[in-house]
Amino acid sequence: MKQVKVLQHLEIVKVADKGLGMAYQDGKVIFVERTVPGDVVDAQLFKNKKNFAMGYPLHFSKLSEFRIEPYCSHFGTCGGCRWQNLPYAKELEFKTQLVADALQRLARIREAPVLPAIGAEPSTHYRNKLEYTFSNRRWLTREEIDAGADAAMDILGYHVPNYHDKVLDIETCYLQPDPSNAIRLFVRDYARQAGLSFYDLGRKTGVLRNLQIRNNRQGEVMIILVVSEFNEGIAAMLQATAEHFPQIASVHYALNTKSNSAMNDVEILPFSGAHYLTEHLGNIRYRVGPHSFFQTNPAQAEVLVGKVRELAQLRPDDRVYDLYTGLGSIALYVADACREVVGVESVEGAVADARINASDNGIENCRFFSGDMTKLLTPEFLAAQGKPDVIITDPPRAGMTEKVNQRLLESGARRIVYVSCNPVSQARDLEQLCAGYTIAALQPVDMFPRTYHVENIAVLDRIG
């Protein structure tokens, strides 16, 4: 039998990627889950490599002076808000450090000019989108198991981290404003009383699969119910929910008969109310439909796009390329500060939204194109559309490809503003881009308070 190794008296000295605590023993890096700097722990290893190891805490011989009492009863099990146990000011310090560490470690930029992370206000109830999963079995805590609790129960909650077939029943979540919690509980309780079939994640059977709740800052709500079949009972529940909550302005449903819950290829159908909600960043209005991507923290998104516009230092005659433009949130926000914006996005539906949003706002100097970034962004495309003076790029978590980085190097743009939700992939890209650009500024922006995620804006100026 393989021996399980336990390391004793590890002092957590800093945070690492994904919010892990980091310690050192005999020159080796040890990453420990659910710890913060200042903790001293005994840790059981579940991965032990030559240069590093990973473990989870068995015993805390000292708790960090930074720790505070989490406000959520689900903290530690849910896995969503892992830094509720820290003062928010300290969380921002750690996020600034994560950006600097990624650049130093991966891009080998030792003197990274990282500004302090811009905090969010508020730091709770900030999300405009949450998705819940129905299950006919609930996740049990260790205390519940010891008490002999029964896992068989129809619930509606979040997947437990690292377990795609395990769901934690949620009573109160602090991520989305009212009436989000009340809507979720109403749907769960109505479905129980009506005898509707909750999904069995193991056997892939059952009708009720997912519930998505979206809202805007005007207090309007959209709900999207995902089911394996639509029947009179489902229709009655949707109708009852809409009637019970006057804030619900838009109701949709989707039929998903696949074994997985991915929704990119699933049609979302209108049931009642408006087909979309309207959100705004500054004076720009955006249609947000059931399939639309929009920043999930709209108040902080306004801060982010404002900072992007400021750092881009646009001139009236500039041609701006907005790569990975989505529904045009950044492109439309900066359009009045330049001659024209060329937006590029791989998702056709998002491009359609961007064009509608431009029309709704009377913006005529934005052109949007759909296609795979690596294939579309060619020298011929740049020649046809005109070479950019400034490039704004906001790629997905995986970052950009080597070919896209090369196109940016060849573009001749005097400035690149690179927005990233993943400092690790951004650091990798910056190392390549520094072949022709120098980093002028790095500005972390906290889009997801109480989590280890952080957005970062990198400003690059062309060399020579």
C-alpha cells in the first residue's frame, strides 16, 4: 500500500495561483488548500513531485492573524467564495501579488510595474448571473454523515468543487442581489410539492436539470430553466414563478437531452415576457439575451472599461481593433474617442448582438466580424480593414495563441491594451509580445470579490 505522507508545521508564507497557500520545506514548494499566509499546518500530501507538492490541511497549530469569520454558512463546502475568511483589503493585496508573481515567474519580468488592485463596491451581491443544478441527491458534510443524515433529497444548488456529480443544496448565497435566493427556493419547493422529477446526475435521468437566474441593475430578472423534456407541469411552474415575482421580466426554457450540461449548442426558447434584458455601461446600453456573454459584475465592469479607455490614450484619428469583442462592451464604450473600431469575435451570436447594440445606441463607426481569431486575423484582413493604431484585446481564460501574438507584433499598433481574467495565460502572452513591446503599466481590477480570481489590464507600448 502506498504510504501517505504528512508534513508537519508548515508555515504558509504567501498565496499562489488558484488561491492556494504556499509553504517551503527543505527548499521544496508545498501548496496547501484552504490556507492563508500566517497559518501553520500539518498537511497530508495528495501530489508529491520532485520540485513541488500539494496537500490539504489536517491540523492547524496556528491560525493566521489575518483570518476573519466567514459570513456564509456554506463557506468551506461550496468552494465559491474562498476568501471570505480574509479582510477585503488583505484580499486585494494578495491579488496584486498574484499578478506580479505570474509576470515574474512566467514572463521573467522582474520589475513588473503592478499597480494596487482596484477593489469592487459592493463586495457581495454583485453578480448578474448564477446557474444552479437540480439533483435528487445532496452532498453531505462530514457532520451530517456522522449524524446519519440521508443523502436522498431533491435539491437545487451548486456543484461541489472537483465533483461533477455532487451538488450542495444552497439556502442563502451572497453573490446575487434579491430576489435571487427567493426565486431559487420557490422553484425548488414548488418542484418538490408538484412531484417534478429532479435530475439524477449518475444515471442521467430526470427532467429538471438547471436553473439560470440573470438580472440587471434596474432590478429586472430573467430566468432560464433547463429540462430534459417540456410538459404541462414545467409550464405551470414557470408560470407560477413569474406570477409570484413581479421582478421577473423574461422567462425562457431549454431542452437538453445530452449527457452533459453544456449549453453552447442548445437552443433557448422564449416562454413569456421580454426576449432580453438591458444593461448599461456609462451611457451605452446593451441587450443581454439568454445566450449573451456580459461581465457578471456590471458595476465593476463599468470601472474596468473606463480604465481600459483611460489607459488606451486614444486619439480622434485612431483606428482601434477590439479583439474578442463579445457583444461589443468595450468597442462601443470607446467608439466616441476614436475614428473607428473594428471588432473581432468567434461567436456569431455575440457579433449579432454587437451589431444590434451599435444600432440601438446610434453608433456608426464600429464594424464587427465573426470568425476564429487565429484564422481571421491575417495580414490580408489587416490590409483590407486598415492597420490598427491601438489594439484592445480581451481573450478567454486560455489567452491568445502564438499566431495571434505574432499578428499583434506585426500589426504596427503603437499601443496594446490587454485585458485578462487569467494572469497566468496573460503572462505567457506578454513574454512573446515583449519581443516588440514594452510594458508601460499593469492594473489589476477585482471583478470577483471573495474569490481568488482577478482581472488584469496590461498596457504595452511599441518599441522604436
